[in-house]
Amino acid sequence: MPTETALSAHSFDATTPDTLAQSLSNAVIVGIGESTRFAHETFAVRDGVFRKLVEHHGFRTLAVQDSADVAETLDVYVRDGKGTADSALDLAWRPWRTAEMVAALNWIRQFNQSHPGDQVRIIGVKPAQAKPEDYDAVLDAVRAQASDRLAELVTHLEPIRTAHVLDEHVQRARGVHPGRLFLDHARDASALLASIPGVSETIRARMALIEDFHRHSVAGRGSFAGEAELWASSIIGHYQRTGLRTVYWDGISHVSAGDAAIGPAQGQGAKASVGSVLREHFGREYASVAIGFHHGNVGVAEIRAPAPDFLDAQLGALGLPKLWLDLRTDPIAGPAKMRVISGVYDPRRDADEHLAVRDLAEAFDLLVHIREVTPVQWLP
């Protein structure tokens, strides 16, 4: 771990987002990651830097961790004004369903209205995914074609559709999971549907989407690591097609430009991240930013001060409300632990709730640290 004397920290003030954006302006892809999706202050910093990159440095795409079809709905709102920001988020991944995200979308919409020929776009890094209406369509088809099989199908689909409200791995962590792996239920539902003659190919395709959704979930994969190559390819492909510079919003484990491991999983070896794939492809034209914090209330829990061997503890000891470091000009080499607070956070395992990187300066170009945080405001 770096010593306190090695931390060349700068105080964060009203002009800092401009400074950070300027320092990132030579990149074509900028990944900005938060250590938690539940803190108002970390989101505000990320959003502030994004706005400066758009206003002053020509970035014209926001990539988010969500499916392509959800992102298309967000894109239609910010570019054409269809609906509202709130309604555009109706089917979005739950961490995006906040008043803070509504404000971000509304800002993009206003920017696009002022720049009709040079608009900001939104893309999702995941392929199109199943939606709640896909479950309804499958159930309606079986009700019409083989009503005697409907009750059996319901036992498989009704439990697993709850993952669209609360992720399966979060259900397990909170003790509300019904027990059986959702992917197993989805496979059984697919097999049941396949045994019924006369079901249209459209319905079979919707069932395939449902199964695919659960196969690629955190619980289905058995890993928080994500699918780095697949998600990165969405960003790379978009840049190759459009030439538009992109800001990528995600967690710090995903935007890290070096391989990383979450908490206890570090014993299994570091995994490739989206950011590490982007760094391999773009070189130093991919820049990574990590936004962390020391302590505070994030709504789901009151987060105490981190363990002394966490980087966040050392940054917090400097006593600044907000600070930032440029690891390109003042590199801090070597391994580091950085706290990560997700939907499965358990205060009893606080020391396990972290990202482990092998080389801090390789993983991140800039660090932003906030001493105390407060919760985001969730949409109804």
C-alpha cells in the first residue's frame, strides 16, 4: 500500500471538474467508475466531469451498463424528447432509477436541443435483454396453445421475473430468494415450451431471451466480473462506426484499466475488466477514473470508516472533504484495496467489500475521493 507521504493529493473545489476534464481530453474513451452506486456525491462528481467533457472537449456518447434496448429508450428521450426522463428509466437497471440520473438525462436533453446537429447519444454495453412483457407473452401463448401446461410454466416464470425488480444475487444476500437458481427455472421453462407444438417462433425467441437474461446475470455467471470482452466490444464497435468519443459510466471494478478482483474473489485470481480490454485496444487513449469515499450513509447501510489497509482510509486521513490525484503525473505503483459498496453489502463483512488491484497506477489514471457521502434519491 502507498504511504501517506506518497499521496500527492489536490483539494477538490468548484473548478476541479474542468481541470479533470481537461486532463482527460486527449482520450477517445473515458471510463468513470464509482465505488458505490448509492451515493449522491459520487454520482455528482461523475456527472460533473461528464458534462465538462461534453461541453468543452467534444465527447458525444454516454455508455452505460444496461441493455441496448433500454439505452435506445434513453437515447430517444435525450435526442428526440419522446416521453420524460422518468418514463425513459422505467425498464432501466435499478441503480439508474434515481433523481440524479433523471437530472443527468435532462441535462443531456437540454444540450441536444441547443446542438441539434451535434447531439450526445446514449448506448448500452449489454445486448438486448428480456423484459417483463416477454414473460407475459410466453404465458399468454401457452394459455392459448396448451392451457393444461400453464400452471407448470407459471411455477418457473413467476419466481424468476422478480429479478427484473431486484437482482437475483441481491435477493440471495437479503434472504428473500425463493431457493432454486433462476437459470435452472429458465431452462426448464424453455424445455417445456419446446415440447408444445404450434408455438410461434416469435414466442420461442422471447423465451430464449428470458433464458439468456438469467444465464448472463451475476447469479447465472456466478461472478461479479461481468463479461468484459462483450461489453467492451459495444463501446469499441460504436467508436469504430461513428468516431464519437465516449464516456463510460460503471463501477470502479469495470472501468479499471488493469485486471482486478472483488473482495474474497481475489483468491481466484484477477479478472479482465471492461477497462482492461479498452486499454488493450486503445492504449493510453482509454483513460480510467475512480471515485471513492471514506464513510457515510448510502441508504442501504451506514458505512463506517474503512479498514486501515484500504486506500480509502489513507486518503480519508488527509482530512479533505474532497480530493483528487493524477496517477499519470504522480504514479502510485503497487497493489491497493479500494472499498466497493454494492447491493449485497453486509457491514459484518466490511473488510471483504473491496476491489483489489495489482497496480494502482496501471488501473486508474485519476482518483477522486470524498470523505463523507449521503444517499441518492430513488425514483418511486
